[in-house]
Amino acid sequence: MPQPHTGVPERVEPWFISNASLPGTAGRWRIGIAGHCIASVVPQDDAGAADLGRSWDAGGRLVSPGFVDPHVHLDKCLTTARSPGTAPNLDAAIRAVRAIKAGFSVADVAERGRRALRMGLQQGTIAVRSNCEVDRSAGFRALEGLQQASREMASQVDVQLIAFPQEGWFDTPGTIEDGAGTFVAESLSRGVKVVGGNVNAGLWPSSAEAQVDATFELAAAHDCAIDYHLDNADVAHVFTLPYVADKTIAQGWQGRVAVSHIASLAQVSDAAAAQAIDKVRDADISVCVLPTRIRLTRVVELLEAGVNVACGTDNLRDPFVRFGDADPLKALLLLAQLTFELSDTSLERLWTTATTRAARMLRLPDYGLAPDCAADLMVIDAYSVPQAIREQSTRLAVFKAGIQVAGPLHLHRD
């Protein structure tokens, strides 16, 4: 009887997953794994004697590259019990988290970060990009805690950290904006590789464009990527997206900028939205959508225009979102329901927002399902992507660099 995986690394020898279904691909396939990489992907009927060896019969089940969660908040995750209730608006949520952050310790953040990463790993997530709040309330304790958790989990999940100014970029006395920009700058000297931004002209009294300029200056000085919370408001006048796209092209930062939420894109006129979407595509900006927010941006229009759209799980049991289990498959189901993208073809496309498109946003170099890609895979108890999304199928096994790191079914390779 199959036994649960213990999490203890095992020696990786050449082996195969046979009779596998692949995302968006007809037929059955045989995946060869050698060392930490995929060695071959061939139709099952073409698997010859040279491929014979230790193998596991998938029986037609779905095998996919692991999920990539491009937008999480590991530093404040699993803090629901520390806040009395749901914050009624963004301002209140920021204030609630500010109070919680004052009690953060490095050990506390590291422990919760590890728990959340393990939760995602059980769901098939092998890479994440996490915002990390650096500011007057948290200092650098959250950063140090997540750096510790990232090191400890490095053999099981890749973690990218964003220096995130939740408290606003500038110091504006008498307002909620508390000058986190200086902390972001310091974080880059402490090993962070992604400059964050919380650009929302409806929340801060300072100039949204000035914050964009400042973040691009830092990114250029430290050769970093940029990842913004942008235009997270349900009004048309909070609309800095075109400025970000123009700035990206002017600075030559194409492919290195990501924006999340951009909710106001759904509030502007169709003509203004179409023009902005074209700019986003030309600037090669990735757009991350967070279905738990419910009020989404123009997801389908962005996809149809050729924009790289990724789907993230966002907050996990904190004052912003008081529920969740770090499962990208649940986020994909919610995204499908909210966008009415319910056909099999549409579900296949949405699948890429948590796999290949999300990996592109994170600029992961060896991600995929082809020879020489990292053997970062998941085996799902379904026979197609649409079935997996509709039925929220179990992740039977999760592999990182060819080693099983999660899943209730330990693959016996006969």
C-alpha cells in the first residue's frame, strides 16, 4: 500500500513516469527523469527499449510542471487570530496589520513562513514570489524571518522576496503614509532582488508618479526587477498603469516589471483600457490577478491582447483575507467562475496563469515540461486540466529537482 512521503530526500536515479496525460496535449506520454532534470518527454507509443527502467505508471493521470504562486504575503500569513475581525477597507486593513507587525519577531515570521510554504507545497507549489513588509513597524524583522525560512526550505520550494512598502513610499506627516521607501532601499543591500511598490493614487497623499520614478531609480541602481501593487481601487481616476508602461519602455526594463490588481483598469472607458493594455503588452509587463479580491481587472481582454497574465493566491489568513489554504487550484477555479471562462479550452488557458505564465513573470530559467527543464513536477488525480480545476483534484505527488517532496502517494518505481 502506498505510504505518505516523509519529506526526507532520497537518492535520485534515472526513472520514468509512464502513461501520463500532459496539460493541453493529447495522448499518453512517458517522462524520463535523470538527476534533477527532465531527460525526455516522448509519446508512450514511442517509448522504446532504451527507455526501459524504473518507472511508475500514471494510468493516464495528469502530470504538470508544479504551480508557481507569483503573489503571496508570507510575512503576515496565519495571523487571523491576532486581529479581531475583517477590516472594512484597505485603510483599516493597513492599520490592523501595522498593529500586528509591532509584535513580529524573526522567529515568529520564519515559523509562519515555513508553515505557509509547506501548505503550498502540499498543493503542488514549487516556487513563490512573496511580498515582505519593510517599514517603521516591522523594521527588518519580517525580512530576516522570511530569508531564514527561504534558506531552510530551499531544497523544496524556490522563494523570491519583494521589499514591499505597505505603509506608503513617502513620509507624509498627519496621514497614514509612513515613509517605507527608505526601508525598501536598505533591503536591497540585504539581498532582496525585487523592488516593491504600493502605488495607489486613491490611498496616499503623495504623487503616484513620484513613487514610480523612485522605484525605477532603485531598480536601475541595483539591477533589480520591479513588482507593484498598482491601481488597487474601483474608481477610474486611480490609474497610473499607462505611466508605468511608458516608464518601463523608457528605462529599457521590458520583461522585468510586474503589476498586481490594476482594478481600476476595469473602471476606465473601453477606449482608455484598450490603449493601456496595448502599452502593457508592448512594455512586456506581467499582470498578476488575485481572484480572492473578487472585483477583478479586465483579465480576458489582457489575455486576448497577448499580455502575460499570472494568477496568485494573495493573502493567507490575515486581516486582508481571513481564509485560504495556499492552493492555486482553488484560485484558478474562482478565476474561472468570475471571468466566465468555463469551456475546456478556457480552463486550459487559465491553467497557464498558475504555471508557465507565472514562471515567466518570475523569470524562472529552467521551468517547463521539456528535456533539460528542472524536474519540478506534480502528479494530479485527474485525467485533464479541465477535470483538475472542476473537481479540485488531489495532488498525489510533488517533485522538486526530481525528488519527491510532498504528496500522499509515494511513487513506487518498479
